[in-house]
Amino acid sequence: MPITYKNIEFEAVLGDITNQPDVEAVVNAANAELAIGGGVAGAIHRAAGPELYEECKPLAPINPGEAVITKAYNLPNKYVIHCLGPVYGSDKPEDELLANCYKNALRLAEENKISSIAFPSISTGAFRYPFQKATDVSFNTILGELERFKHLQKIRFVLFSEQDLRFYEEKLGKLE
Ligand code: ADP
């Protein structure tokens, strides 16, 4: 169930980041080379098709915390915003670098007048960031940026397990 907080609609859903046709931008949990890879990046590149990597190549490599924006090709969205999360235990300070991902993704969304965006849980797969800690960073960062929004109206979190979804739903429930 979506909730509205400070005029922004938030929701958490169980699903696949490549199947969110009603949002303008999806966020990729990218690797430094902006290449295909596993997890979210693999799914996004497979669904978008090879042109996505062609656009990504000259933009790579990116550093932890950075984000870049591309078109979405065969995905049902207008844009992909690629964020490189920190590898937990090696890219430090992890919380600051993860927060930078969310800030930079939101900044690019605003610069491109994007009204709706879907985030996966960046860094919590191959990069091993503890899920609950990562969720705290994601919430605190996004809530800290709300005042800056001029275009964004809707933020969706796309989770890959029931357990992850429940955790996000609990956090969203506390906002109301
Ligand atoms: P990272 O390398 O940043 O850790 P991963 O893609 O390995 O990124 O995983 C990030 C999170 O996304 C994990 O919680 C994982 O379970 C989840 N995930 C993996 N594939 C998908 C997908 N297709 N859609 C949404 N979430 C996904």
C-alpha cells in the first residue's frame, strides 16, 4: 500500500526492478564498469538489450557513491540511473558512500525532471552490505533530500524477498 509523506508517494513492492513499467526511472545497482554482471545489473542489461552497455561504456568507470544516467532502451522506463554502491568491508566509509548513491540518484532524477523512480536495495547483494543497516541509510538519506524535490512525486522500493519487503513496510509504516 502506498503512503504519502510530505507530499511524496512511497511504496515498497516485492518484484523485479526490470518490471516496473509505471515509473520513469529505475535505479541500477551497478558495477564500476557499468557492465552486465549479476543481480540487478545483469537483469537490467539483459532486459534493456545491448545498446544500454554501448551507452554505458564511455561513462565508465565510476567510483563508489557515484551515479550516471542513461536511456532505458527495451526496459519499459525512460531512464536508468546507475549507482555504484560500496563493497561492504572494503569501500569506506560505507554509510557515507551508500548515502551518496541515493543522493546522486535523486539529484540526477531532479535534473532530468523525473517524477517517479524505483530503487532496488543497493549494495545488499554481491556487495554484502547488511540489509537492515543499508535500509536505514536509504531511508535517512531519501528523507533528508525531500525538501529539495521539485519534480519527484513517487518513490518505489523494489525488494527481492518477502523478508526484505516486510522490513521496508515496517519502516514506511513508521513514517505516517
Ligand atoms: P550489489 O552488487 O549492489 O550488492 P546486487 O544486484 O547483487 O547489487 O543486489 C542488490 C539487491 O537487489 C539484493 O538485495 C538482491 O537480492 C536484489 N536483487 C537482485 N536481483 C534483483 C532484481 N532483478 N530486482 C530487484 N532486486 C534484485
